[in-house]
Amino acid sequence: MNRFMLRFSKLLVLVGAISSIGAYRGCVFEPLEKDFITTNASINLQGTISEFNADGKWLKNYPGEVRLKKNDIYITNWQATDGTVWKVENVAIQNGINTIEGDVRFKNASNTWVNSTIPEFLVEKKTDLTSQGVQKVFFDYSAANIDEQIKSMGENTLNHTFTAAELDQFVVDVKAKIRSIFISAYNGTNIQLVNAAGTDIHTIKFSGNTRCDYYGESPLDYKNLTKAQTSNIYLGTFKCIVVDDNRLLNSTAATKDDSIAQRVADIGTFIGRTVVHELGHSLGLTDEGNLHGCEGTHNCEGYDASNPSDRFDDGHYMMDPGPKSTIWARIGQANSSTRKAQVPRFNSYNKSYLGIIH
Amino acid sequence: MKTLIFFTLLLLGIPAMAVDVPEGGDAIYHQVRNANAVVFATLTSSDKSFLYFNLLKGLNRKMPATFKIGRALAPGHDQLVLKNTATYLLFLKVNRLSERLGIYSLAMGEYSVSPMNRKFMNDYESVISDYMKFRGNNAALAKSLMLHVDKRIPYLQYSAVKDMAMRGMLDETASTELAEKMRNGIIVDPRAKLEIVRKISKFKMTTYTPILEQLIVDNSENVSVKSASLTALDHMGQVEALRRVAPAMLEHRSGRLRRVTIDIVKPRN
């Protein structure tokens, strides 16, 4: 099964879930994302009219008709499907926000129309974004006490008695995890990790000073117009929250009996998420005037309250605001009480912005 | 005068910084531990460089009757929009050099400014005093915060609940006490509700299933509270309750609620 078919089948499973309550649904498999920025004048849409059984399993697609709405106005008449797939091509996208939704219908065995809907989704056209080419990024671990802060988070949250060599390895492994979280988050964009600082290189500067205020800070730079900037990551604050406040053990499923590997994953994901987050600000996320950010240029919980969007998720999305980003989401867990992996990621809107500028 | 001009130029030249703070970093505990001064003050005017305040009361430090806050000394300063004549609770960082010029900075950027109603000034003062008095004594702090929750002042209520959660003070007994307060309509702040819902889920307090259902179907509740309540019902295995509320959530305008509901009801192998 190729990648597209795999994704499509996953989508059918998701839509199928709805059927345990409602048996028919208009679904969209192109575009795959349902909240994104485009610089194009038009988009193509494709989907199906699908039936699911009471267990949520997809049963079949129906030939029928579709009509689409954009910003509450119908933009097509009823159009017949091609086989069981409906296609609407070259849907004009106007500058700004476009809310797209639709109706679907098909005739059942007794020749009666069965009606359903295509849920709303958002397409935002922007004319001020262009590719900024490659952004190189350097991790600067040269400051004092960095390794000590990382070691402390291992030593003080596990029953294990570390040898000096194990502690050194712990640091190496946490740094490797930070790197892998970073690479994975920016996969598909033109962001490259390099081994030295220089002109046009963004430096992620790790600090080992004792403090307990910010995890990190970074200059906000919509459209990433200045490539040589510095983000600061304060490992002292991570240590304060994890060890001094004991929040890793108090507020997540982590226990003192966890393995060293588990703790490497926890701490590496925790720090790595903030590294990704801070670079995100310096790439322009999430500017309040241009990208609907709020609460200090972060994903806006309030935006989801009045739009068919999904941009805030308690810290599971990279650019969620700090005070609302739970420590369990930051360490890559779905909840506070059980181990269930949920790696932090960019929401589809942020991802589309990054895809355009890099 | 030269020093003032130097400072002003310096402040104008500092770029806006976006920051990542710990969970609950805007609540009182984290603010107090990062601030040298906690004050009530009224904004009188503002310009590109400064916010100008009249002092109403300094809680832990002698402050001048009027003072200004350098916008550039506050991360996120470009987004700091405050109303003239409004009263604020401010958590400040004091630098001796700039203090001689009457200039202060916000301890944690825009997270250190909280609008307040002057008629509740005494309530604010008693809550913040308790934070200072009981610092290092979790049991005493928890006891006082639990009482302060009843004041129904949103920021104070949020801070009390969040700080108890962040300090590991919400065991099953304390969480039940808060859940009862929520059942009795005492909890008015959505973020306080969110924390309590998470505790109901963590301790699998199935008695509160009807409360969760109510939060989910109540149009006035926010998306995060609804989303956490759905997840809590799933975590506690409340299938019947989910069956009742899921259809409306699958049709909800919020993309987040639709996703969360689909994740819960989708068939699992």
C-alpha cells in the first residue's frame, strides 16, 4: 500500500468512528490537512461519501452529489461524483481566511436522497510569504554547568545510583534525544543542524546558570528576515522544575523506578520541545498580527473557541503557551497518570507556515 | 538626564522576546518567587518606551508613589496592551540602578501583569500575603489556598488551584474537596475547572461523571474544559456517558473537540 493509500485508509478509519453515531459522512482526502496556509490562488478538493457500520468500520463509498460552500456562500451547484469520488478543482482561494464546508447526498435503495455534510475547515491565503531558503541552526553547549544540570535531573529522579561514567553517558544521551526531537519536529523543512556558529546561523545557546523563571526565550521574527539570531535555553529552570519542585514525579506518570533510558527520553523530549519552540518564535511563530497568535505570540486557545480550528492542545502542540503547556505534554506523554506516548508536534497551521518559508 | 536618555535609547533598542515559561508560570507562586516587589497600581499613561503607574499599595517593599515600567524590559513587550485608569497586580523585578530613575521591569514579562478589581484589593492582599508567609510550608499553604478558592475571584482561584496542583498538594482527598466545590458552583475560573477535571480523571472519581457530562454539553464552558472532560470520561471507562455526549461533540464547530472525540470513539484493534 503506498503512502497516500495508507493515509487515506487512516482517514477512513477516523471518519468511520463517527458512524457509530451517524452512518454517513462527506469526507475530504485532498487536502489532507484541514487548517493550513497557502500562497496559491486555488486548491483542488477530493473526497467521498462514505457509510460506516455501528462499530465504526467503513462499509462502502457511494456515488452521489456534492456541493461546496466557501465563507457561507455556495460556490458550486450539486455536482455528481466520478464513480465514488467527488472532485472539485480550482476552488478560488481569496486573500485571508477561507472557511470551506459542504453538503453531500446519495440515493439509497428506495431511491430516496440521503443527506450529510462535509465539516468546516480553514484555508488561509497569504501574499506576504516567500521561501527564505535554508536556515542553519547550531546548538551551543559551551556554557558552564550545563552537564551538571542535566545530570541532576537524572540522579534525583531515579532510585538508580549512577556511576560517574553512567552520568556522563546520561548527558550524551539526553543531548542526542534533544537533537532527534529537533530533527523530527522540523522534518520536511529546510532547517539544517550545523556544527559551528557563523553568519546566517541561528544559535541555540544553552545556559547552565541556576534560575527558575523561563525555560527559554527568543526574538520573534515574522517571516524569519534575520537568520543570525540567538535563542536561549535555561537548563537551570528545567532542573528547578524537575528536581527542586519535584514536578516530574508529582505531575506525570514518571516514577523513581523508571529506567535510565526512560528518563533520557523524558528529559530529552522536555528540553528538545523548548528548543523547537524557541526556534519557532525566531522563524515567526506565532506572530499575533499575522498568524493569529496570542498570549505572548503562542498558539491561541481562544481562536479555537470561535473557529473550526485545532491549534491549541495543552502543550502537545509545539507553540502552545508556556503556562498552559503541561509537563506531561512536554515530556511526550498523553496524560498525567499513565505512560502513553504522544510526541509534541507542530499543529497543521504552524507546519504549513514553516513549509512555505523554509 | 543623560542617564535617562541612555536608558530610553537602550530600552528602545531591545527586540521583543518571546518566552517559554513553566506550566502555571503565570500563577502567584511562580510570580512571587521571581519578583522582588509585588504591588497594586493604576496605569496613568503609556508610550513606546514606558508604562506609567500610580502606586496603590506595595505589599512587600517600599515603592515610590509613581513609577514606570520599561516596556523593553518585559519579554513580549510588543503585545503588552493595558488600559489607562485600570488597576493591576504587578510582579516587579527591581534593579538598583534603574530604580534610581523610577524604572522597574516586570518579573516574568506580560505574565506578571494581572488586571484586578479594586474592590477585591483586600482579598488579593490576604492571598498574596499567605503565599509569602507560608513559602516553604506546603501543608500550611495548601490549607490557606483551599480557603481562598472560595473567594470566587478568577485569577486568585486559578492561582490557588494551579499552585496546589503544581506543588503536589492535590491528593485524592484535596481533589475531592475541589470537585465538591465545582459541583456546588464555587469554581468560576475555567483554568481552575480544567485542573479539577484532570484530577477527577487521574483519581478515577466516577462519582463526578454527571458533572463532567454537564461541562461537556454546557455551551458556556470553554473548549479545553470540554476536551479534558471527554478525555476523563474515556480514562474512567464511562462508556454510557460518552455515548450520550459524543454525537454533539462530533458535530461541534471546534476542530479540537471533533479530533478529541474521534480519538476516543474510533475503533481500537
